[in-house]
Amino acid sequence: MAQSELTLRLSSSKLLKLQPTETSLIVAKISSKVEISHRQILSAEFDSSARVLRLSYIRKRRRRTPYSLITVEGEVLDAEDRTVQKWTDALMYNSYEGAGIKRGRKFKVIVNPHGGVGKGVAIYNHVVEPILKAAGCEVTVTQTTHSGHAFEIARSLATDYDALITVSGDGLVHEVMNGFANHEDPLKVFTIPIAPIPTGSGNGLSLNILGIEHGFDIAVAALNAVKGRPMKVDVFSVTQGGKRTISFMSQAIGLMADLDIGTEHLRWLGDTRFLVGLAQGLMKHKPCPVQLSYKAVETDKIKMAESLHAWRKKAQESPSPPPSPVPFPNEQSTSTLPPTRHMDDDEEGWTTLNEPLLYVYAGKGPYVGRDLMAFPVSLPNDGLIDIVAMPLSTRKNAVASIPNAAEGDLYWRPEVQYIKAHAYRVRPLTNKGILSVDGEHFPFEEFHVETHRELASFLSPYGYYAAEFHPTPKQKKPKKQSRSFFRKGH
């Protein structure tokens, strides 16, 4: 990029200086200046007839506020039109093509008016849509009107979209995934990346993509739709009673299912409802009446943590995601969904747990909510399921597992069994219980789960899950209060 500086006269008659660098743009007023990375820049346009430059980007207006759209417009002083146009073209190239990003992406947007606390439409209209328009994106929007509407949209979706944006919580992504699975060309439609805008209760997917700091930031999520790159991810087949359902995030039985499904009537509380459910579940402290069987690949916690950090290091050093650390057979290449491989595999390599359990939690992606990193060593494309089995012990031990749950410390507790597996199955031992799949209520009946490697994709700013996890257990620090699962404001 040419390093020439431009000066704008704003409508207020104040002057603004714009100085490009190799990786950013410095926007300077008389008394202050801010540095805007190329990633944050949405558009730059020069109207030569009026000699007006219009620049749009996202940034925080104040340190503790969310990111928001900023538009600067002013008359260019002391520069020829040709110079200004060259300056503008160079800035846009470095903000898009130079970073391997297509300009003017074509999006299908699905907005759930009732997700979370019911503000999806207002959030889309006031925050998301202006960012997409500023970036010159082509957008087709549909608001859902009934349960299963997103499934219907995804099932018949045209395959020429650059991405599908969901404005809701994780439940809408679940619907979309299963709509894709029932598409006339499922493998092709699954190549369309999904970009979540977090307006639901838990927003686990957004936390995994954007991290704990930005996982609930609407503008950052919208920017990810504009600038993110496809990240291939595994999804699961959940087979129950001969019916196959796609799951992208988690399956839960016992305490973890109770705190999710059992608090549906408290959606107006936002993600605080999960804390209410957890408190209720700990008070009851009832066992999870199931038999768990799994086909394990790894159970050594140290090895799994080391593998995570080795993979993460390669991902940070490489422009493309590193291969899975676990060899995995190629899925059948056809126009239909990949087959299940372990449904009829009943003997070799299977382990069965018969001990009483408090809960079984399995899934993909570290965060299931901002107060719980349930699967800290999960990788997006290792072809495996991360399974957590908590034995039934005293209520005191259960409560002791709560502090620092947002940092994944539950993983290191010796009583917690953590398994990476090709597949698992659960057989209920009673008729009463709750099964939650991606936060949706399923019959409490026997089911089988296995993975389909890299079947789907999400837009991501990093190419890996944005969750920080220590490779070894933390040492306890005396006289320092640990971060609480029940911290104020949540």
C-alpha cells in the first residue's frame, strides 16, 4: 500500500488525518488517534465529483463497550483524485483480497424473533444489517414464524450462498444442520459455512468461534460473517429408534440435561437460567440412570491436553488448518450423507461403565456456555467425540467442581472421566429422565452417537476454537479467590 496520508474535512469542519500502515489504518484527530486493523475495515469509497471519502469500520467507542459500526465521511484536502482513488483501492485490497477474503459476500440470513430474550429482530435491524450493508454484502433475510421453519429453509436452500447467518441461539443452528441433512444434495449444502449471531440463551457456538471476550459481541459476530474464513468441523449422527438426527454441539443426560431442558420456562433470564438449573440440580443430586458404552481412542488427560496445544500451535503458524492428530478413514464420497460405521459394531474395542453417574455430557467445541468449558480439549476436526462422565459422589464433591468451570478446570478433577471416542451409546435403565441434544428435548430412550469428520463448516476468524486452556493442571494459589461459576452479572 502507498504510505501517503490523506486529510479529511468533516461536516463539523474538524480535520481528520488517515495514515495507512502495512496492517492497519491510523485515524487521527487533533487530540487523539486510533489504529484500525485491516480486518476491522468494512469499506472505503471515494466520490470524485464531490471529493468526498466515506470510510466504514468497527471499533469500540469506549474501552468497556461492545464494538460498533463507525462511519467517517469528509472532503479530501490537498490530494489529486487519482491519488485518492489509488489510496482507497489499496486500502480495500489489503482489507479483503490481500487477506484472502471475498468482497460483497452473498448471505442467507435466518432471524428467530423469539430466541433468547426475544430481541433477535431488533438486534439484526440495528446492529447486524448496517454492518453487512456497509460491507456491500448481498443479503436475503427470512424471519422464522414457527417451529421447524429454519429446517424447512435449510432443506431447500440454494447452494450459491457464501454463508448462512443465524440470528438466534444454538437451537437454530441445530435446525439448519438437520435441514441440510435432508437437502437433495446434502454434501454440497453442508459446504456452506454457518456464521452465528449470538442472540440466544447459551450461545455456545459463538463463544467457541469468537472466544469468551467477544462471544456475545454482536458487531464482532457480524464482522466474522463478513471477514471470517471457513473452518471445517465434525458433526454427529444421533440415532434413536431408527431415526437419525444431526448434532453439532452436545448431547446431555442427567444433571446437565436438567439444567438446560428443565429451565426452558426461564428463557427470559438469558443465560442466567442455566445457573438456576444448576442450583436446582445440585439440591436434588439425583443419579443418572443409564449405562454408558464407548469406543475409546484416548483417555489420558495429559496426552489429550498436549495434543490440543500441539495442534493449536500448528494452526496459529499455518494459514490453513493443520490435519487431524488422529488418523481417520475417509467418508464415502457420494451425494448422500456419510453412513454410520459403528452401529452394528457390538464387541471389539467397546468399554461399558456400569457405575452410578451424576451426568453424561458429550460434544464438540470447548464452551457450552460462558460459565462452562465442558470440552476443553475438543478439536474441530479430529473425527472424535469428547465424552465427560461424572460419577455419582457426594453433593460436596459436585459443588467443588463448579469454581473455575469457565476455564475448564473440571477436566482435571480426578473423579471426572474424560474420553475421546469414535462412538458411544447410552441405554437408559429407567423410563424417567431427560435427553438434550444441542439443547433440544429428545425422548429418553436408547441412542447411538458417532462422528462425521469435517462434514460441516463455520466461519471463523482464527481457524480453530477460540478457547484458552492450560496444558497442565493449575496449581492452587493460596489467599486468592478463584473465579466463581456464580459470578455477579451473569
